[in-house]
Amino acid sequence: TVIDETKLNKMKAAYLKAKLRRAPTADQMEKEYNEAMAMVTGKKVAGVVDTGDRVEVLSLMDTRGVLNAPNKTEDEMTIADMVAEEKRTRGLALGSEGRLFADRIGRDKRFKDDLDYMDENADKLAQRVQRNQIDLKTMAIDEVRRMNSILDSCPLCQSENSPPIAPVVCTGTRVYLSLPTMPQLSPGAASIVPISHRRCTLECDDDEWEEIRNFMKSLSRMYYSQNRGVIFYENAASPGRRRHASIEAVPLPFELAETASAYFREAMLSSDEEWSSHKKVINTLERATKGGLGRRAFRQSLVKEVSYFHVWFTIDGGYGHVVEDPDRWPKGDLFAREVVGGMLDLEPDVIKRQSRWKREIDPRLKGFRQMWANFDWTKQLEE
């Protein structure tokens, strides 16, 4: 039997979910997962390496969400290898291509600033500077240490031996459903969180996005059954801090959900820099409907390299805003909390207070699971 990485991921997610629920079959499911890992030693399967003592599944992405790729010389590299190298070393280079070219000249002890020398050595000077030729060792070590420190203290990350600090309602293959910190803006609010540590949801792959949309659809149905609408928002205004990405679901009365776009549009127009390089409001909902982009509107309107805030009024789109100056942007989720809190006439201390999760049983968890039971799409994964 050939078992690929997707199959292994599903089996692992299933037994982790069983452990979280303290199901009696958790040990048996873990045993089956370990046996499946051992089975792949008999065949060469993409992404699986037989080390002799154990089988290690090598993900296409590392802990930073960057493609793994072997080092090759310039002549051996294909276009795909060049793309992989660019992603692997992004953020670690010394500077622009001009600076890299200057570094190459600085390493050439025989360099002469005359046309004859440059003409004779044109191929050498024009040679593409391999980033692995630059001393990236110290920078890479610092980057790994920083990332490990973030992962160790992240309340939304789960390890092999322990669940995340945040409460877990249910778990899919790549994404799980959690509850926001207290005080919540509206009863029944929820958080959609990728299992892998992503800086923003734009870093998520297609499989992760499929599960995110499944959660959004199911939550929308649940709130609709309660005669409520819902908005979803993501605050990715500080990607440099490497916080774990999440999409927050806030249920609202139908009349407020229908007018939420006007509130957020006004808030975006008056926020951030007075003069900006980007449009104040990026209408992804219009691009999804009139523009014909559909479900791709959000992912094709914003890029993961810039700071942004986005709110969904439907699962296909809403309003996006590029944050020009993250230092001037409200800290944490304060921007969304101020807008939604103003719509709901909440007290200022409720709006501005943002607590943290604690490693203890959340009193809201049992009640939310009861509401969610009839809309839980992850039950299909167990069948």
C-alpha cells in the first residue's frame, strides 16, 4: 500500500484530535499512524526518506513556510530551483542586486576600474551571484533561533505532546476551530486557525484554504440558524512579529451585518497615513462578483509581503486595507474591536481590553460545541 504525505497528515490529525478529546481509541489510532509511517519504507514515495533506523516525512515547507530545496551550482539550476532558492533565502540577503554585485567586485582582488578589464571579465562580473555564496550562516542561525522562540511561546501552535493553549473546538486536516480571547465582542464568536504557523492566511496553500472556507461556510450556517449574520476579519498588520495567523468570526444581528460594510469603509478611509501609496479601500467583494474572480478575489487582490487588514462580508470577499505604517496601526485587534464595538454600543473597557489564553478548560467550550455539533463538517473526515 502506498501512503503519501497527505494520507499521513490525515491520520496524524485524526489521532491528535482523538487525544484532545481523550477518546479511548487514541492509542490505537497513534499505533496505526506509526505503522503507516513504517510501511512507506518498502516503496519510494515522494517526500519520504528511509534513513535506515526510521522513516522521516520531509515536508515541502519548513517551519517558516518556505520551500526546502538543495543547493546547486548555477549551471545545474532549473527555473524551479531558482524560484525555490529565492523563497528559501528571502529576507536573508544582504540587500539589492546592486549590493550583491558590489560584494562580488569587493571579493575580486584583481579588479580594475577600466573598460579593458571589464570587457575581458564580462562573463565573470555578470555571473549571477549565488546567495549561498554569501555568508548566511550567522543570519540563518539567528533566524532559526528567533523562529523557534516564537513557536515555543505561540498560544495557537500545537506540538506532538500537547495541544495549543487556545481552546480547540474541532480539528480538520490542516486547520482547526478555536475561540477568541475574553472579553469577546459578541457571544458565539470563533477563530479559524491554520495548524501550521503562518504569518498571514495568504501564506496558506490551497488545501488549507479549502478547509478555511469550509469553516466559514459552516459558521455562517450556524449563525443564520440563530437569526444572526456574521463578518470575518484578519489582522495581518505586523508580519514582522511572526504572529500566528487567524481569521476571526464575529456574529452580528442581521441589520448590523448588512450595514457593516459602511462602518468598515469609513474606518479604513480615516485610518493610517493621510497620503498613501495604495488605495485606502480594496473592494474584494466587488472583484469577486462583478470582476469575476469569485473565491480567488482576496488572494489575488493582496500579497503576503505587505501588512494588511481584511474583512469579509461574504465568504468570497469584503474590504481590504494595506497598512502603510504598522507603527501607527492600532495594536493587536483594536482596529476591528473599535469598529465592531461601536456598532454594538459596547463599553470602552470591553473594546480595549485584550487578554490572553490560559492553559485551562475554557467555560465557553462546552456550550459552543453543543451549538456547533449540527454544523461540524470535520465529522466527515472520520467517516
